[in-house]
Amino acid sequence: MIRRRRIIRAITLKHKIMHYAGITLGCLIASSSINLFLVPSHLLTGGVTGVAIIFYYLADLPIGIQTLVYNVPLLLAAWKLMGKKYTIDIVIGTVLFSLCLDATRFLNGYLPVDDLMLAAIFGGVFNGIGYGIVFRVDGSTGGFDIIGAIVKKYYSLHMGGVIFGANCLIMLVAAFLFGVAPAMFTLISMFINATVTDRVIAGFNSRKAVLIVSEKAEEIAEEIIVELGRGVTFLHGQGAFTHRERDVIFVAVKLTQVAKVKRIANEVDSNAFMIIMSANEVMGRGFSKPASRPVSTVIHEPGNRIEYK
């Protein structure tokens, strides 16, 4: 029992170290991107940091300190409305991000690209990488995420829509103060940022979940197991029109294996009905864990998780 507790504590400590290391790394990358690509090109970013950058351009106020100050009322609201557990990690992420913004301010003196489009693209890419790392370890840098979470909880509004609306207001103000062009390039950067963030969170290794309905389900499943080394699960289904019961094959594969699954199904049963779905993340033996042998199931083993788009 004592040994088990020690193991659990060691695992918990390792998880916390990786968690906060990921938040720190992500904040450092995102803040460096803002100071290296966006600020020298007079572009903005979304959220509270975007508001801070506007006042930096107008009054030369430090972006990091502003970001921290503007987040204080949001953090207090989160503490009151969302609870202590939700708020603590956000406080840590907000403080780290604010510190990194001012610590990397010296990068303003460099101008690696002198083209607005390239600055928007590179700024969006590296911002997305940084924020993606933070979100991948279940962290947050505060800002409009807090507003979105509160509105979603109490008013049942879509979190992404609320944040997008708030960012649009920032862009309107920016267009009025600095002209339409910087605002348009900022929108491009924000779009790339969101796209890369989603990709980093989901992972770069694409996975597919395949459903196959066939009269020869057992033969197809055997071929998949033998040829691809992938576990297969039988789902018991019934036709709504015929009321005939049959097994439905469910298998998760890599993107490069989809063609092989299609070939196997077509060779065994040319009338097989197949659905191929994108899976954001597949965890378990053979994917995030090394496969020592083909397994007989994909979704029933402890520790396996599949998330869909």
C-alpha cells in the first residue's frame, strides 16, 4: 500500500512538472512570436493581449504589465463564478504569459521579415504553436477565454462565438485607429493562429475511425488483424428496414492504412458499406503506446480513448 502511494505521488508529480513546463514553453513561444513578428509590423493579436498592444502603440505602455492588470477583474470574476479549481491554473498561466511578454520585449528591435503578409503568417503560426502547447497540457493564459467560459455557463452561448465576437470588436477599434490594412492582416494572423492551435492540440498524426457493414464481417476483420496488425471491434447492429442483425466492424487506423482497409473490404465483399471518419486523437496500445502484438479490441481496453471531430 505504501509503495503504491509512492508510485501514485511520483506519477502525479511528473504530471504536474510536465503540465507547468508545457505552459511555460507555450507562453514563451507565443510571447516571442508577438514581440518578434506582430509588434514590429504594427499588427495585433486577439484577446486581452490585443487590447494591451493597442495601448502600447498609443502610449508605449508595457504589454505584459497591461495584460496582467486587465486580467485581474476577469480572474476575480472567474474565482467567484467558476470556482477556485478553475481559476488557480489560469492565474499561473496568466502570470507566466505576462512575464514572458515583457521578458521578450527586446525582440521588438529585430525585424526578421519586412513584409506584412509574411509577418502575419509567421506570427500566426508561432502564436498557434505556443497557444496549442498551452491548451494541449490543459492550461490557459486567461483573457477572453474566461469571459467565454462564464457566458457559456450562465447564458448557454457558444464559447467560440463569444470570443470571436469580442475579437471582432478589437479589430473594428484597430481599423479605426490604425487603418484597415493592419486590421485585415491581423485577421489573417488570427485565422492561422486558430488553425495551427487546433492542429497542435489534436496532434499532427492523423487517425481515421472506420465503420464497415458487411455480410462477411468476420472475414474482413480477420484480414485487417492479420495484414495491418490493428485491433478490431464488432458492434452489434440491426437494419431498420430488414430488421436483420449483423456485426458492424469498428477499427481505428493511421491515415496511411485507410487505402489498405478499403482494399481488404472490397476484395472480401464488394458490397460492403463503409464509413470513414476523422478522429482527433486515438490513445492506447498501437497508437500512443507501442504495440507488442495485435489486440482484439480498440475501444474496450482500459486507457483507450477516441475523440471525434
